[in-house]
Amino acid sequence: NPTNPIFHPQSDTWNCGRAIDAELFRFRDTYYLYYATRDTEFKRQLLGVASTPVVEGDSHNFDRDRWTDLSVKEPLLSPELPWEGDCIEGASLIEHNGKLYMFYAGAFNNSPQQIGVAVSQDAITWTRLSEHPFLPNGAPGSWNQSESGHPHIFEAPDGRTYLFYQGNNTRGKDWYLSQREVLWETGSPKLK
């Protein structure tokens, strides 16, 4: 895009002005750009979101002047639970039965990082599904004892859903990628 960088956070009261871990998601007639940022002291990692209307066939839809930062006053999601430590990042979204589900990483790498899930009706207001990780790190001696993090939720052409994630047991000296199938039989995501 000739206007790159197309977005940076507009608030200087709660964040440092950077945006990483971008996740673009279309919900109804709007594109939402979810991002991770840090607080003004660069200590806590938080999530924000910006939006732009969908304009079919518009090659300038993602230009810098088209985005509205919806997180000017406060973060979209902040680490609150003990297992989330000082970090929430890596938002990955899927729509199921008219609701949005956000799979996110809680805690910094190897702290251990684990995966949580939040749900939304409007793409802006989010509620955690549990106070516990959806996908925790592995037990001592397992391949992912240091972390299960950096999620990506994916719906395959056959309708099955998979949660891809990275893990390791060497505190970050090595990295492995894996996936688990996610089932929706109860209306909420569950690991197979």
C-alpha cells in the first residue's frame, strides 16, 4: 500500500503508539484491524482495534486515512487474569453462529504463554469464556512445557476448525508448530 504504514494507535494516554500482531477480520460491513501494543512504559502488552467500512472494489480501502481507531480511550482487552501475566497478544478471530470468537495469547513468551478465548456480539466488546486458559502449556517433560502460544484459528474448506499454535520445551531456543481441532457441539469452542 503506498500509504504504508497504514495504521498506528491514535492514543498517547494508554499506549506507546506502536501496533504489532495485526489481524484483519471482516464482520458484517466493516473490516476490523486488531493489534497488540504496549502501555506508555512499554511494560504491559494490550490489545486495540481500528475499523474501516467495507467498500467493494475500492483499491484504497486500507489506506491510512480510512481507519478509525476504536481504542482511543482505553484498550480493547488487557491482561487481568493471573495466567495472562502482563501480556495479551496475537488475536485471531473466527465467526460462529453470528458470534465472534477471539483466540489470544496470554503472558509473554515462555512465561509460559498460553491461549485464551473471548467472545463478542459486535467485534468491540469482549468477554472471556473462562478464567482458565483454553489451551495451556504442556506438563513438565512435554514438547510444549515452555509455552503454547501465538494462536491462529482456521476454518478448513470442509467446515472443520483448527487452532494452530507454537510451542517449545527449551524456553525459546527451539520452536515447534502444531494444531488441535476445535469442536463447536455445545455452541462454544472445545478442544477435540
